[in-house]
Amino acid sequence: MKNILITLCLLLTPLLHGQDLQGAWTTIESDGKGYQVEHTLIFTGSYFSEAIFEKPSGKFLGTKGGSYSVSEDDLNLTYEYDSRSPGNVGKTKNDSFSITENNLELGKLSWTRIDDGTPGDLFGAWLITGRKRDGEIVKRDTSGPRKTMKILSGTRFQWIAYNTATKEFMGTGGGTYTTVDGKYTENIGFFSRDDSRVGASLEFNYELKDGDWHHSGFSSKGNPIYEVWSKRTQ
């Protein structure tokens, strides 16, 4: 019996590490010019994303992410996008990591937990799979290399547009979010295309139907939108 318990513990250790990673983490460092640089790292399911931006201005500095897996005390990160180093796309990087309470040691950086995947209703990695046009939902194929993904912890969100075939990064934005009484509110902390949007809040209606996230309201430009997002499975 003792040998069986030891074997089970060894098998479950990677899984437990992976579960501990779930949610959002942050670290802040100086860039040597008097600016504070924040890194926000989100793990959800089998996907991750890191955003880098100045504080408090929210000036976007970079992002990278993709899928991940855990093996013993190593974190295996496979990149689908990297705004600073596109050559990393398609490559896997291995980093040692350890978690003590709410602190994560990963590579050369120390991170503090922001949340564990709660309390937001939309925790997960999502791909846009449809838009409503003329009253009808028009489906979008997600099997191609060009993707628009939203990744959400319990309190943080980030969207990213990219192409894994060309290694092109098209844009990103993110910050904090809440889900209360059918209202999804984004508070923009960084936006690669327009720093002036930092600090803005946008409220949308949201509903989960058959596992899909139906998202409606008005864009940052004031245009009506109705989008359907589906959880990533690949």
C-alpha cells in the first residue's frame, strides 16, 4: 500500500503544479530609466500569455504566449506569438519553476499571485468563432493559423491577434475585468494600438450559451458588436 501511495504522489505532482499555476501573476521591475515595468502572466487550462507594459502609463512594451505543459519541476512553454522576438514562434522553451504559497519563482523572475482563476465567470482561453451580421450568426473557422484569442484569469484579461504561419503579431490589449449580473466590464490597462485608451472602461452584455460566450455591446469606437467566443480545445 505504501508503494502505491508513493507512486500516486509522483504521478500527481506535475498535475498539482499545473493547477497551482492557474490564474494570474505579476512582477514589477525597473527599466533603468526611472520607469516601472509590469509583467502580467496568465495561465488558464493549457494556455498562457505574458504582457509587458510601463506603469502607470500603460505604454505597451511586448507580449508572448501560446501553450504550456508541466513536467516535474519544469515548465514547457511553446510560443504561438512573440511581439519582440517572432523567431521564437513554434519553439518550446523550458524553465524551472517553484511555487511557495502565493509566490512563483520562474526563470530569473519572482512573481506574486494576483488571482487563482476566480471570481470571474469567463476564466479560460477563448477563440472568436462567430459574429452577428444582419441578425444572423456568421461562423468563423478557427483551424487556420490566423487567430484572435482572449485569455482570462479570474480578474485579468488579454486579447491577442496573431498568425502562427507568418509569425506575425497584429495587436493586443488587456487589463482587469469583472462579470456581474450579466455585465462584462473591461478596464483597459494597456493597448498596443493606442496608448490613449489606457484607463478607459467598456461595459458589455455577456451570456454563456452551450459553453460559448456571447458578447455584445459597443466597441471602443462606438460601433455595435455581437461576437461569439468558444473555449480553446487545440
